[in-house]
Amino acid sequence: MISLLDPTVIEAYRVLETGEPLAYDNACRLAELSGEAVLDLLSLANKVRNRYAPLPEGDRIHRCSILNAKSGVCGENCSFCAQSLHNRADVEQYQLLDEQSVFDAAERVYREGVRHFGIVTSGYGYRRPTAEFRRILELIRALRKRYDGLNVCASIGVLGEETARMLAEAEIAHYNINIQVSPFRYGELIADSHTVEERIETVRLLRKHGVPVCCGGILGVGETMQERVDLIYALQELDVAVIPLNVLVPVTGTPQEGAIPVPVSDVLKTFAICRLAHPCKVIKFAAGRETVMKDFQGLLMLAGANGFLTGGYLTTRGREISDDMKLAAELGGFGGTI
Ligand code: SF4
């Protein structure tokens, strides 16, 4: 019988049969696919998602919303970030929001049916429990008490042993901290005011204390396709629960303002390879869905993703939650949980 599939894709069908994660060497070969073979890869990733990454009953797709609870004035020098003091981006600056403002934001997403809500703060993080850190813990506890069934998450930077333990005690649903790119390129492509090891250590501390970690990266900051594969396998080593992948939205006034957009086919391949390397995980499409992927964002949700960040990002607008829900419903025709 004549096979119409690319041999590299056929090899990867083993993931569908066994549920075993894709081998690294196979991923490297898939990263070189082009043309029609990319669509074959996406179709396989969609099948793997449908078979191995079902969401709890009633959840069509993992949806989360975030609140930028403290904005700007960050001393770190992340190349993509509008909030860094090292950059010249025009960004709103404010200190940690009060409880009522946080409730107001949570209320909006809760009413729309979103059940994961993340408090995000700008800055390096909290190696030790400062007064501000304790206020964040209070906000987390207050949200959990007020909104039945709301999974409260946090993304507040690098942690130490004590702060990781305290967050575990506050029973956060997920902690987000991204390693952004292949760890080998972090210092060059992202920041040199801190190290990727500090972020990796934070992931390890949280896992030690039983906190499920949401950790992913950003595409389009100057990395190669091979380095995207390296990011995916670094995340496999860390055994994170949720993988958010962002596509760079270049911000004027940052070193990435003139970045060349990642080709759509590379974004699609990256998501598909990520699904094959992490058959059972939540893989979430975060920033860049609307601005970079434009007409292709629906296709991306069929490339293995089973979650998205909805209702806006840290410093850029996103889509309305209701529009995202319509998109998810339309995509349901392709089977599985979406
Ligand atoms: S990504 Fe976080 S740590 Fe880096 S500059 Fe922005 S706010 Fe600061």
C-alpha cells in the first residue's frame, strides 16, 4: 500500500499508539518538516490531544485569565518586556492593587465561566516573605474563599524555600514561571540580570512542596527551530503540569521591537511537537494568538493545544472571553475536548 504520509510523521504515530512521549531525535527531525507534511503533523497532534489529554468532565478547554496586579518598574532586563525599567516602553505603572480591585477583576472572569484566575506581579520575585508577599497570600486566600470553585493561580517571579512553602499552604492551583527559551540561550535572548537556573530552581521548590507548575516559553525572540525543541524537552525534564506558549508581540521601546515575526508554520510545528513530547499535559496558547497568528489561531488550536489564556494579557489586549468561547465551540467539530 502506498503511504501518503511523510516517513518522519509515520514514525511519530507511535505516540498515538502507545501514549509514550516522542523521542527527542524524532522531534528534531519533525522540526525540519515543511509544506504539506506540516499539516500531517498537526493532524497527528490533534489526535494525540484528543486521546491523551482529556479535560475534566464539562471543561471543553482549559481557560484561564490573568490580572496584572502590580505593573511596571521592574529592575530585571527581559528583552521582550514592556515592564522593565531597562526598556523605554510606554506602560502603565502601579503598585500592588487593593483587594476590591482584585475582586472586581475576578468577578468579571468568574461570571463568564472562567475558573482559573492568575494574580501576576512585575518584578524579580520573592525569595523571602516580604510584607508585599504576605499581602498577595491574603489576596489568594480571600479569592478562594469568595469564589466557589475558582482555581486561584499566581505568577510572581522567583521564589525561595519559605515563600514556595507558604504558597503551597495557601493552596494555589498553579504557579506560573516561564523559562522562556532553551535554557542554553536564556542569558543571551531573554535577560542577564538573573539566570534561568534561578527560575528552574523555583520550579523544583514548588514541585517539592506539591504545587502544580505552569511553565512554558515565548517564540520569536531570535531562537531557532532546534532551540524550540530544546525548550520543549527542558520542560519535559521539569515535568511541569501546564505549558503556556506565547508568541512574541513586539513592543515599541524594547530590544525586541523590530523582531522578525515567526512564520506561522513554525508556530504550528512547535505546538504539535510540544503535544507529542507531552501527550497528557495542558498546552496553552497564551499571548500572540490574535496579533501574530491572526487567521490561523483556530488552526493552532487543532495543532495539539487544549487551553488558552483569554480576556487579555499583561500589557496588551486580547480577545473577549465570549469570542474565545465561540471559537472553542466551533472547533468542537474536530473531535475531542475542544
Ligand atoms: S518579564 Fe517579569 S522579571 Fe522580566 S522584566 Fe518583565 S516584569 Fe520584570
